[in-house]
Amino acid sequence: MNPTKAALEAAVLDLTDAQIVDALRKVDAAVRAAYKDREAYAWPREAQRTLLDALARRLAGGRTPAS
């Protein structure tokens, strides 16, 4: 395996759930607002899981409309 690819994969795999969630919340205002609403409605860890589950679906299926 290419050393730069291995280093990047290792760095990403070392990220915590909280770090991933924080990074995604900083990227997009809609994500930030929806996360805040979800966090107020459910437990904070549930908001993290919802975001991470959506990210996993997005990565697995490519970009598609949410409807």
C-alpha cells in the first residue's frame, strides 16, 4: 500500500465519533442547524449516531436527494 494512503487512512480511522461530528457541523449551516435540533430533541449521543448513520449511508450510496 502507498505510504501516503496508509497514513491518511490511519489518521481518519483514529478520529473519534465526536471529532467527525464536530467537523461535519462546521462544514455546512444546514447540518449544524439540523444537528442542533436533533440534539435538543434526543440525547446528544443519539444526535451523533444519527449524523454518523446518515454519513455512512451517503458514503455507501453516493449523493442522492434526501426525499
